[in-house]
Amino acid sequence: MSEKVSILKEYAEYIYEGLDGTLEGLTEKEAAWRPTEQSNSIEWTLNHLARISNLSLPRIIRGDPNYVPKGWPEDYKEKHYTVEKMMKDIASGKRVVLESLGRLTDADLEEEISLWGGKRKRKVGLFAYLGELIHHRGQIAYLRGTMKRLKEKDPKFLS
């Protein structure tokens, strides 16, 4: 494995480990809570992260915009799943992403693939979606921190 690919894979591992820590002990009530009607819940964010981990990143790594893992529901985005199920789905996607990243070469990173209505280097798509994982981890951390402070003020919050 090249140094570039090794660093990219190590960075992806770091991102997923941080996400695992941010989600530790998450309850269904916490996952469903939204600070405003317009806000996304952690539940919505987990669904999104599961799709990034199982569809978006593998599609970029493979260079196949139509890739769908065997058994993946077409309507995953519209379904309600438990926190446990979505976390398992994220973990499953993580395994595939990390294994697949480890098989890439420097030339693969530089290869032009179909992305966002045009041709872009594979590494651009990987950077973007790894950034999405970080971005949404931050959103989850913000929501969990807010809930923690609200519980400190009112122990009955989310009881």
C-alpha cells in the first residue's frame, strides 16, 4: 500500500473511531430529539451516515456510481430504523470502506471518475465524503452536548 493510500485509510479509521465515541450510549429518545422542528435529529443523521458508508464511499472507491451492496434496501432513506440497526449498518459500511481503501493505489486516487455530474479525481470524492462523516459527527456532538446541558437543568428532560 502506498504512503498516500495508507494515510487516507488511517484518516478514515480515525474518523470512524471518533464517530463511534460520539455515539457511545446514545438512546432512542436522544436520537429522535430535535432542538427545533426544522432541525435534523441524530436519527436522521445516522441514516445519512449509514448511506454514506454503504453507498457513497464504496461507489467512489469502486468507481461505480450504481453500486449497491447485496441486500441493501432501495428505500433505506425513507425508513425508520433503530439506533442499534443504523449503528450496525455504519459499522458494516466502515469495514467495507476500510478494506476497499486498502486496495487502492496512488493511480486509483488520481483516476477521473463520474462524480456530481462530471469527471473528477477519485480522491476528490473521497475527501468530500470523509469530510461529510466529520461534519455530521460534529452535528451529533453538538446535539448530545445540548441534551446533556438541558438534562442538567431539568433532570426530567427526555425521561
